[in-house]
Amino acid sequence: MEIIIIALVVVIGFGLFRYFRQRAYLKTLTEEQFREGYRKAQLIDVREPQEFKKGHILGARNIPLTQMKHRLVELRKDKPVFLYCQSGSRSARAAQLLRKKGYQDLSQLKGGFKKWTGKIK
């Protein structure tokens, strides 16, 4: 029983550590904040191509999370990167990868594309 409790504490502790570390380098923006800044940034949809084709934020480029490592040359480190996916989990993973590769100004859309009410294509 003690081992289960210790394991649970470790798992919860690690999850909290990752959450707070991520908040230090990834800004989660409301739709209003996202709209204010995405035209001056690199707007990246990290969903898969079939999801992107069904609808995406106007002006977004599709670089799926599954291809991100191989397509980093398409992103500039000196400009902000605004990320979104369907709900927010893939954009957070993409931000983690970008951070490791030296990208500094990273933001994601709170709630992802499913919460977006702005213009879509």
C-alpha cells in the first residue's frame, strides 16, 4: 500500500512540475488575446492535414505535430509563434519541442480550434 501512495505522489508531483515549467515558456491566450497578436506572428495549426482541410483559422499554416521535427526550417526563431490544435494538448507538445530547439516567443490558443469563433477558411 505504501508503494502505491509513494508512486501516486511521484506521478502527481511530476505532473505539477511539468505544468508549471510549461507555463514559464508557453503563453496560453484567450481568443481575444490570440486575435490581437496572431497577424504579427507565425500562425501554425499543428493538427493533421485532414483536420486542417475541414477548417482552419484564416492565415494559418499547417505543420502537423507529427511532422514538426522535420519542418523546423519553415519557422523563424526571431518571430513569435502562435500555435493551435483541436483542443490544446498537441499545441502544448509542439511548444515543448520548439522550446527545446531554441524558440522563445511561444503562445497557444486556449481551448484550441474547437473554441474559436473567428474567421475560418
